[in-house]
Amino acid sequence: CASAAEFISVLSFWGPLKADPKSYGEVVLQRLFETKPDSQKLFPKFADLSKEQLQNNPDLQAHGGIVLCKLTEFLQDGGQDKKILKDLAESHAKLHKIPRIYFQIISDVICEVVAEKIEGFDTDAQTALKNVLKTFQTQMGEHYDELGFD
Ligand code: MNH
């Protein structure tokens, strides 16, 4: 589990992502779909779109913004308020039907994108982000267990 210091370390370089969630979220989703094309099929809105149609796509940018804002909320809360991820796990398991393995995949993508785009993101910060996203996945996994979903 990530320490409070690790949440603070991640927040110390999260400013650009908090300020521009749509742009970073767009890159994360595009990279997710490239890395793991299966993941695109899990989004009814995006399943049938070509790579070209995913460029400068306002829906993709909007959804990227939604994802990044929720992640920022989790970071700022320090993983304390269990309800944030309980609600997220419920919608993703029951409504969107996203197997938990995809949270591992998107976490790796987020680490990769942040390492590329954020200046001064050193190895300590990388480890902190990895651990914080591990905490995110663990907590999501506990809710998935309760819901009896893969
Ligand atoms: Mn996801 C909707 C946050 C990872 C597929 N996601 C939402 C919503 C939020 C959100 C917030 C809108 C509210 C809700 O339905 O609960 N999602 C996240 C976060 C992560 C995440 C913070 C991880 C980080 N989501 C994923 C992954 C997938 C996925 C991984 C699939 C591979 N999410 C969806 C789908 C929707 C959604 C599908 C519904 C989109 C729509 O049609 O509007």
C-alpha cells in the first residue's frame, strides 16, 4: 500500500495533469487503445472508431478528462474515502463490465505517459506513482471481490 508521503510526492508533480485533464486523458486513452486494442471494444462509444477518428475527437477528450479528474480526486483524498472507489468499482463491474486486469494495464499506461510528459519526474516519483496506482488497483479489486466480478 502506498504511504501518505507517496501520495504527496505524486501530487507534487501532478499539477499539469490537474490543470489540463482533457489533454492528458486523451493521450492516456489513445495509448491504452494502441497498447491493448481489446480495451477499445469495452467502450461502446469508441469501439468502432478508427485510429484517425480517435484523433482530435471531442468525445474521447471529454472522457479522458473525466478519467483524469477522478484520478486526481483519488490522489487528493489520499485513498482515504473508500466511497470514491466503491462507486467506481460498482459502475465498472456492473455497468461497463470491465475486467480488473484492465486497471493494471491503464496504470502502466499512465506511468508511461506521465514519465514522458512531466518534467522532473524522477525515479522516486515514478516509484511513488506506481505504488499509488497499485493502491488504486488493490482497493478496486477488493470491491470487485465483494461484487463477485473478475
Ligand atoms: Mn472508466 C466511465 C473513471 C479505467 C471503461 N470511467 C468512467 C467514468 C469515470 C471513469 C469517472 C464515468 C462515471 C462512471 O461510469 O463511473 N475509468 C475511470 C478511472 C479509471 C478508469 C479513474 C482508471 C484510472 N474505464 C477504465 C478502464 C476501462 C474503462 C481501464 C476499460 C478498459 N469507463 C469505462 C467505460 C465507461 C467508463 C466503458 C463508460 C463510458 C461512457 O460510455 O460514457
